[in-house]
Amino acid sequence: MKILFVLTSHDKLGDTGKKTGFWVEEFANPYYTLLDKGADITLATPKGGAAPIDPSSDSPDAATKDTERFNNDDVAKNKIANTKVLADMNADDFDAVFYPGGHGPLWDLANDANSVALIEKFNSQHKPIAFVCHAPVALMKVKNSEGYPLVEGKKVTGFSNSEETTVGLSAVVPVLVEDMLIEHGAFYSNVEDWAPYAIQDGNLITGQNPASSELVAEKLLASLK
């Protein structure tokens, strides 16, 4: 199993003066779930080099067994510090692609032409494409083979408007994931705030929030067997 993880390069939370990036749990759980099953994992970002970690996801109250494992894993931390350049990645070289969330993707991966082309190629090859929390925003400009939005008519989930309101960033983010998915014709659904929820429609796998990363990883793994 060769799996590409695509992370954000963006580290500024709008005009708040605060930092953002990717959410550690949303990377760590799928990373170890897949790694422990023998997956060969490559990490890429739009800019290459170090992928920024959202400081809020590295706090004690956000800690899980997987984030603690990551914090003690020099190999994984070195991979995060030295990601490949997204434009150099080719879907032909991988069996699946996974996008962890965090607020960073709302600014860069939402509009990244290389990311869009990559997802479209994975999809045309009927390979699993998986996203969690804010990462489904990377589907915003992705089209299917007929030229329609990829998510049109698909059952999906992602970070809910309610959750964005709860964290106080509804007025800060450039895109609300729930609204974007619905506007692009998806059949969006969610459960209560912060509860685990993931849904699969064909090769498309989406998870609602950080707690959903394990469900997304399990569905991705099952799709590769």
C-alpha cells in the first residue's frame, strides 16, 4: 500500500494574528493506523518542507495516544519537517490519497491547482480519496469526469457550521465546509458536535471532525484490501 498524505502549508489564521496549520490528531491516527498495517506513506504540501502544526492541536487537552506517539516519533516528525512538493506528486505512484484537516487547508488547499488535478486523477483511476474535518474543502474546485463538481450527488460530511461557530471562527474562515459542500450539490450530513462520524460514497471517504479521523482511516484501509 502506497499512500499519499497531503497537508497544508498555510500557517496564518486569517487576520487574527494567530497561527494555524494541520491538526495533529487528524494526521497521527490515520498515519499510525495505516503504517502499522504496512503502508508506505509519503507526505506532501503545496510548498514542500515543513508542514505547520496548529498549536491548538498540540495542547494537552487535544492529546490522544496517537498524538503522544507522534511526539515521541523522530521518524514521523522528520517527515513532517521535510514534506515533498505537491506539484511533484503523481497519482500513478500511489494507491490512495488522504487529506488531514486543520484550518490551514481553507486557505491553500481549497484553491491549489496541483491538488485539484491530483484528486481528479486519483478519482479517474477509481482510487480511494479520503478527507477529514476541514480537509473536504480541497474538493471545492474538483470536477468529475463529466465536468461537474465531484461532490455533486455524493454523500459527504465535514466540519459542521455548528462546530465552526463553537470554536468562534465562523467569521474568520474564508470558507465554511458544510456550506461549500451543500452549494456544490453534495448530500451533506453530520451528527452532534465533536462526535465521530465518517461516510463513504464509492471511492470518496469523508469525516466530520478530529474525532472522526480513526473512522476515516479504517474505511480507507478497508478500501485498499
